Amino acid sequence: MDAAAVGGAFLSAFLQVLLDRLASPQLVNFIYGNKVDAKLIQRLKNTLYAVEAVLNDAELKQIKDSAVNNWLDDLKDALYIADDILDHISTKAATTHKNKEVSTTASSYLSRFFNFEERDMVRKLEDIVTRLESILNLKGILRLQHIATHHHSSWRTPSTSLDHGSNIFGRDKDIENILKLLLHDGDDVDSDKISVIPIVGMGGVGKTTLAQSVYNHDTIKQKFNVQAWVCVSDDFDVLKITKTIAEEVRSACNTNNLNILQQELKDKLTGKKFLIALDDVWTEDYDSWNSLIKPLRCGAKGSKILVTTRIQKVVSMVQTSQGFYSLEQLSNDDCWSVFANHACLSPEESAQNMDLEKIGKEIVRKCKGLPLAAQSLGGLLRRKRDIGDWNNILNSNIWEIDEKESKIIPALRISYHYLPPYLKRCFVYCSLYPKDYEFDADDLILLWMAEDLLQPPKNGKTLEEVGYEYFNDLASRSFFQRVGSGNRSQHFVMHDLVHDLATLIGAKFYLRTEELGKETKIDNKTRHLSFNNLSESVADNFEIFDRAKHLRTVLTIGFRHTAFNHEKELCIILLNLKCLRVLSFQRYKYLNALPDSIGELIHLRYLDLSHTTIKTLPESLCNLYNLQTFKLCHCYQLTKLPNGMQKLVNLRYLDIRSTPMLEDMPREMSKLNHLQHLSCFVVDKHKEKGIKELGTLSNLHGSLSISKLENVNNNIEASQAKIMDKKYLEELSFEWSHNAKDQFTNSQSEMDILDKLQPAKNLKKVCICGYRGTRFPEWVGDPSYQNLTELYLSDCDNCCILPPLGQLRSLKELRISEMSMLQTIGSEYGDSFSGILFPSLEYLEFVDMPCWEVWHHPHDSNAYFPVLKSLVIRGCPLLRGYLPSHLPALETIQIEDCDKLAFSLPRALAIRKLVIRENNKVVLRELPLSLEEIEIHGREATESFFEVIAITLPISLKIVSIENCSSAISFPGDCLPASLKTLSILNCKSLDFPKKNQQHESLQSLSIDSSCYSLTTLPLETFPNLSSLKIDQCENLECVSVPKTLQNLNEFFISNCPKFVSFPREGLSAPKLTSLFVSKCVNLKSLPCHANTLLPKLEYLSIWDCPEMETFCEGGMPPSLRILDIKKCEKLMRSPSLSLMDMLTHLTIEDVCDGVESFPNKDFALLPPSLTSLTLCNMSSLNTLDCTELLHLTSLQHLAILTCSKLENMAGERLPATLTQLEIIKCPLLEERCRMKHPQIWPKISHIQRIVFDFEWI
């Protein structure tokens, strides 16, 4: 990396964007051609250059000098405005040049340039230049001066080799692993005598502490003759580091001559086995690193250099054959130990200590596994015992804590400081994501691109490739952390404290809020906004967007549906926010149209309408000259794209996945030659919308699905698509419409068309669906496709033979389904092929193959599927014979609805999961000891399973699911397998449930449905660790016995047990139970007693169709209860205890008022006043809603009335004043009167902000 770029000021990258705009030929020609004062442009350039000279000094001083910070804010605000003006002029210049039909000279536009709009632009440009000059003039007062890129003063005292003694928590395994790497001398074939072992991880994760611990370990001291510790930090000075190493190893070092130093150090270390620790390395300069380690190469074999760093690029530069060690965050428990140790929290169990511990553990959650954060916050609270002090830390943002008292932000800021300026802007942009939000790399790069955060590409790279370089650089520095295992995952998350840092730096220019509403504090400098929800209508909150009229970003993330008129909201946003570059209405569920004014957003580069109900798009959208990204995925009602889309010449990304109603493509799509991603192309018979339009789109990347291929007339048309030339595509799907199967007569023509659609050889995934030919062309299965890893063949009804797919050397996943003519598989290779078939295949699936009868296997059982892990065969009723006999790597096997298949397990020692459904010829002679999960359906399979486990029980069996067995069977020894964690039994009426009171401590989940009719008492004490219990249609069950506390039970579901009359007399003791569901227990009269003490965490209670239940719980309900759902329990509605549930917030009442015409009914108990949400459903006789009887609900915000067909009246003055949302669904009489604003109804509801009828806002 260019050293000048490291640590450069945040705004310098922004300045470069403006300077690039000023230098663009379009803008230069436009301005000079229209006689705009050249001195004005030069003044702007001079000001920008002068500002750039002092930015490094300003960024350094802003941390402690608020005046400088305010100066930078004013500067940034002015730069944003200048950029908008220049972008406006550039866009006008480009579109004017493009739209000129007659004249080719710039002067032809002169008469129109000085109209009102252009004169206004020139005035604004003059104003902003003057403002920037005024801001620049303040630099002297603020004593800002030109300084070179500065080294950041260290945030910590230089590290030494002294360790923390025994006060290291949660790192035993890490220490063990590092010791193994250090103590291993390497193999004889290793070319390096010395090994470099980097420890990499984000700032504050404990790399130095870990290195100190192993450095001082006894086995290390015994192993190495010489040890040296150097705190390198940010200044990688080869002379200084060499000198420090020399001092550590007692070599002469009284000289500044590097040559002499290194020669003496070499002499000192020659033949000795040494360990040198280089802590906190930042440099990525390979030459400097190589120079440093020259004298170290002379050590004895087994010598080691231990490096700690935050940067993956440093790891790549220094590591040798032993690799590197990635240090992860601590668990919450270990992090708590660090915190408690530094807070000196006494182990005494006093009431105060318990309160402090509870708050402390919440504080530790904020640390998200960073020991530095836990140590710093623990030290801040050291020996403080005032609960107020602890709550202040809990409720404070990390950056609000004084940096003199906490090293968290300084430790993280130094990572930010060493980012080049262009990466700083990209990082801060990520503050728009919510905490813990899993974002996609591709999506973020498209946003960066839209915001002009990516430098212009060089050396033939694309903007997207530049974006990936930026992203990978930030990820390598631990700003982003990959979610999930393996490098294939493209989902990432930011650590909470890193997110805090981004938010701190973004300050008033970036605003992330959960809800956008009247209370939102939005600054007039805010440029980037993201939110989850609208707390009220934009129409009622116009001033928000009036204050932030310079917004560039309106981004919805995880948008939650609200019942607003989104079209109206959209018009307001478009009317006021003319500077938008990013606009997302993703998941605005009821947005079905865009206003024409969308075309006025000339700066717009990113538009996301995914997951909306949009049907058509206005032609004005084609005026968005700068549009780069257009997302329409999962717009299921979209029928048409704008006809003029060929005018969107800067479009790079068009996502129209899952738009099944889309009829065709716009004409002349071939003109979009900047297009990098096109998810789908719908072929039309019309010439200008045909497949040949793909021909010029040679830069397509990623995946492409081509549908309605029945509209391709012949192979000549197919060849015009030039699919072979699209070498950047990785995934390709060919699809014929389902209703086009019978609309062809020539199978050869079909094969010729698919043949001419042959893709490039670097493809990774191919799907062919609905193909109408009888044979596939030769390229399908051609072994030259060496990168192909996934192949799907589906619904190819006329194909009678498969291509030789076993020759695809890299194929990992093969799915074949709905091939209704295919009878034989495996004969396509003949006798001439020698070698291993499917050498890389890991997943094989055959589904719905009604005519498949024979699967030929090679004579040599070792000749194919050497690494197959999963085999699925489903819906192949005629398949007979046997499975392959030798599948050494098989882990999962699933056989369903294959009545004639004589199934026996292949020889596979690794099988972990076995699924058998409806197979009459199943023979389970033995089960592998490695088996962890089995799912069996049908009498024969179940009987076979019970016979086998009576002889040999798999020692690892954790999950068992049994279904549809009519035989009288029982578990061997009348007990469950000891290792079992989950047991599900469905429709096995004669299965005898174990009655022996033997403890099953492993069982966590138990489900019995329509089974075990002999069971009358379920002894729950035998399952002490049960977390989930579901009992349904257990005909003879009378009770459950629970003499002991069920410490882990979280949910309890019991339904359709007609003889179940009571819960245990002593109550149900389950301290972690959160959900209790009781349904159709017609003789049950009461819930468990003493629930207020025995069920302290119960939050959700549902009682359905228990007509004899008269009361809730003896002793009252627990204070934790929040949600109550009552259905067909009329006696319960009369229970006085309902009125006493002042902890309840959500109540649903369904089908409990048979014959009752008015609600609330005076015979019923008063509803608890704490309710915030009330739902009334399926009240068939209900005619009138009595508002007066609801007025005491002074916290009620949401009222929903569903499927009350006779409801048409409201009595009383009005509904509670606190209501903000009223939903009326399938209540036609009431809906009609509300819509017409009937005078007897409307005054009672007109004060409610959101009113919805059948999911439609009014």
C-alpha cells in the first residue's frame, strides 16, 4: 500500500471525488462551452487544494478540540453541497449531449443553459465557493497547518513480556494450541529453519495477553535457548527493531549502523534455537519485513517468530508453512470473569452483590467477547458499589465514557486511523446498519458504489472489483466478521464496539434509528438515514424531511410493515429529497405504484423496490441517467418493466429474481453495455425483445436465468445470444415454461437450440428446467467443464437418457427431478469408460421420477461416489434393486416413497442421519454406531428399527422420529437410548411408552402425537433436563407427574387429551417455562396452581376449547405473563381473576361469545387495564362493540377485530384515546359503515391514526 495513503484524513478521499468531477471532460466542456466564469472553477479548485493541505492536522486535533471538530463538520457539509451541484451539472451535461438530435455543438445549448434552472445552479456554485473560502480562512485562527501523514500516538503503554500471571480467563485452549505450534520443530521436508506464527484478531481481543502467556510458559523456556520480546507498534523501523532484539539477546548494540547490528545479531543467533515475539505489527511492506528477518534466518531448526497483528494482510506477508492462529472473542461467561476480576466484585452472596452482578452481566453483553472492553469497564467500576454508577455505565454509549478512564475507543480508533481515506469513508457508511445486522458483501458494495465511495478503477478492473478489494481489506482488518463457517459465506457482521466506533465518527452526518417519527432528532447536516419503521405517517411528519432536504440516503433495513398509505409517503419523499442517491423501499408491502416524479431524482444511483406489490413502473424512471443499481426481486405482481430502459446507460445491476408475472423484457436491452449483473432475461418472440439482445452483454457476472426459451425459434437465434462469450458468469439457468411442453414437434431442433446456448467453460452451476428434447447436447456432462460444482436437471419430461455426468470431475451437487420418461440410470457410460465416476460428488438427489426402474452400478464398487455424503431418493415408486453397496463417506441417507426398492444400508461407517418413509422392502440388519439421527415412517421400517436396537444400540443416537406404525411395539428394556436428546412419536397408537422409572438425563425434547394410547400417566421426573414437551391426542392420558423441579422446561403444549383432568396437585415447578399451551382438554378445570411462584418466567399462555375450565391459577398468575390467548372458554371469561392480571399487555379473545351480541358483555370479567393490544376474533353473533366498556383500557394502542360477520354497530362515545391502530378484517357490515364515514361510527374512530380494512390502509 502507498505509505502516503496510510492514515490519511477522512475527507481527503471526498475532496478527490470533487476534483475528479471538476476534471471530467463532460463537465469541463459543458462549463467552458457555456461561458461560465473559468475563474470560479479555478477558485473552487484552489480552495479544495488548500483545504486538503491541512486535513491531516485537523483530523488529528478534532478529537480534543471541539472548535476544529465543528470546523470539519462545516467543511464536510459544504463539500456535500458542492458535490451535489457538480453532479447536477455533470448529469445535465451528459444527458444534454446524449439527447441532442440535430446540433452537435455545445453552443446549440447556450440559449437553454441560462434558463432559470441553470442560472440557479451557477448562483449556487458561486455561493458554495464563497462559503468554502470563508471556511478555509478560519484555518489560521484554528492554527491548522500542513503536516505529512502522521503516526498516531499510541493508545497504550508499550507491551513487555511480563504476563498477567493466573488472571487469564477462557484462553486455555488457545494457549494449548499456540504452544503446539511453537513446540513443533517442523518436518524434515520443511525448507524454512525458522517458522513465523502470526496471531491475528481484532483490537482488544487479547492477542498480546495470549502471546505473553505462552512466551513465559515453562515449556517454552525449556525449549528455546534465546528469547526476545519487541513491541513493534505502528512505526516499523527496521533499525530500531533490530536494535531492540539485539538488546534482548545481549548482543552488542551501541551503533546505528544497520549492517553492523545485523551482522552481530546473526553471529549471536547462529545455531541457536530462539523465540522472538514481535507484538502489534502493522506494516504491510514486504521489503521492510524481509530486511528485518535476514539475520534471523541463521537460527537452529525449530526457531520461531511469534507475531501479533490485527491485519490479515500482515499475516499473508509473514506466515510460513505452519499457518496462522485466528483469535476469537471470549464467551460471555469468560468475559464476565475478566470483568468481575477487574471490578473486584466480592464473591459473597449479598443482595447488593446479586444486583451488581445482574447489572454487570448486562454490561458484559455489551463487550461482545472483547476482554479489553471487559477489563476496561471492570476497572472503571473497581470497588464502586453504588448501583447508580453501574447503571450509568450500562446505559451509556461506549463513546460517552471518558477516554482517560477507558481504553476501548482508543484501541479501536487506531485501527480506523490506519485505514487509507477511501476505506475510512466506506467503514463509516456501515454505521447505517443496525447492530448485529448480518449484511451481504455484494449489497454493501453496491451501496458504496452509489455513494461514490469507490475510487475510479484502473488496469481494466470494474467498479465492483474495486469494491471487493475494499471490502476484503476491511474484513482482513477485523472491521467485519464473517457469519457462518467457511470462506463461502458472504454474510458479515460488525462487532458492537466497532459499530459504536463507526457511529461515533459518522456523527451528525449519519443517522440510524429504529423508528422514524416526530421524535426523531435529525440534523440539517444529516446526509445518510436508515430506519426500520415509520412510527407515524410521513404526511403527519413533513418537517422531518424538510429539515433533512439534503439527504443522500434513505435506506430501510428490516422494514416492518406499517399500515400507512405508502404511495402518499413516497410522493412526499420524492417531492422534498432531490439529492437522493440511494433510495430503498424494500419490504414496503403495499407499495403498488411509483409516482412519475421518481424521474426527477437525477442524482439517484440505487433504487430498491424488492418485496413490494409494485405492478408496473412509470416511463419517467428511464430519466434516471445515473442509475446503477435497480432491485425488483420478489415483486410477485410485477408484469412489466419500462419500455425505455435502454436509456439507463449507466445501469450495472438489475435484479428481477422471483418476478413470475413478468411478461417480457424491454426492447433493446442490448444497449445496456455497462450491465454487470442481470439476474433474469425473459425471452419474447418480438425481435427487439428476443434472445439476441443478450449478445452484446458480454460483461455479465454472477448468475443469469433465461426463461421462456420456447420463444427461441431456431439454433441461429440461440447462437446470437453468444452465451459462450459470457466468461464472467458463474451460474446459468435455462428454463422453458411449464405450459409449453406440448407446443413443439422437433426434438432435434430443441437439442440444437440448447447446444447453441452452450456456456463458457468456467461456469460453476447449471440448471436446466423444462427442456423439451429427448436427449441433451454433448456439452451437458462434458468433462472439460472443470469448474462445474452444481448441476440441476428438472422437469425434462421427454428425456429418456442422462448425459455422462459422472465425468464432471469437480461436480459436488447433483439434483435430478421430475424426469417422467427416464427409466434407466447408469447405462450411459457403456463399458469403455475406465476411472472413477463422480470423484467429487458430495450430494446426490433423485426426486419424483415415476418411471425410473433400474439403477446400474459398476462391477467395481470402488469405481464411483468415493466422497458422497448425502443421498436422497424420493418419489421413485418403480425403482427396484439395491443402492450402491460401497459409499465410504456417506453421512446422510434419505429414502421416501420407493416401494419396490429393496433397501439395506450400504457399507458406510460415517452415516449420521437416516430417513426412511413409506418403503415396504426395508431391511435394517444393523445400524452404524456413528448414527446420530433416524426418522422412520411406516410399520415395516419401525419394526425393523426396534429389532435392530434391541441387539446393537448406536452409542451416538441423539434424534429419533417415529411415524405411522400400527404394530404393538415397545422400546427394548422399557427404556429410551441413553444418548437420546429428541424423541418424536406420531400416529403410533400401539407403541408402548417406557414406564420404567429410569432417568433419561439427555432427553431435551419430547413430542407424542396420536400415539401411546396405553399411557395414562407421564412421569416427567424421569426427564429432568426436558426443555420442550408436546402432547397431542394421547387418548388415555390422565395426568403428568412432576415431583421434582423441571429446571430446563421452556415450552409445554398439551392438546386433545380428553381424559386429562388435572395438572399435579402440588403445581408444575418449571422456573424457565415461558410458553404454556392448553387445547381441547375437555375435562380440565384449572391450570397448574401456584403458577405465580412456580412459573416465574411464564410470558405466553394460550387456552383453547377447554369448556370446563372456570378459573386460571390458584394463587394468581406470575407477574411475567404478557400474552394471553383465550378461545372457546366462555367460563374463563367470567373468572374475576382475569381483571387482576395487571401485568398483561396482549389479549386475544376468540370464539367465546356464542349467542352474545355485545362486547364487552356485562357477564364477563372486566378486561385488565394494562392491555396495549386487544384482538377479537370469530364472534359469530357479535353485533355491537361497546366503546364505553373499553374506556378503562388507558394503555390500549392496538385493536384488531377479525371475522365478525354480523358486527355493524359501536355504542358509547368513542374508543380509547390512546389507540393508534385499528384493524378490521372480514367484518363486511362494519367495514362498509366505516368506509362511508357513517355518523354513528366515524366519530368513535376518527381520532385513530392508523385504520386498516382487510390489510388496506385508509
